[in-house]
Amino acid sequence: MLQPGDSLTQKRHFQYHIDYAVPVEIYQGDRHIAIGVVTAADEGFVELQGTLYNRNRFTFISRPGY
């Protein structure tokens, strides 16, 4: 699967992080926005602890062990 620091880009990446509660860090450009556990994801949005993030506007980075 993904290594720490890899970007989540595919549905299976997000599903893995949901299934195993692997933390994700969210960036908008080079600005850190949030870190936490993904609770839902579809083609357009990712939900992180009750907040929706547009997949086209944000970058999602795998952070296992956080």
C-alpha cells in the first residue's frame, strides 16, 4: 500500500485509510490544513471528522503512526 508521506489519489487509497483508521494529513498547496482519520470518501469529497474537503482543492497525505 502507500508509504508514509505518499499522496492518496485513488478510491482504494481512501478506502484503506478508512478501513484501518490510518491518519491523513491535508494540505492546500503547501499550507497544512488538518490531520485526522478519514470517515468517508467519494469521487468529489473526503470527510475528515465531520468536515468535507474537496478532492480537487486539497492534497491528502498518508500519515500512519501519527
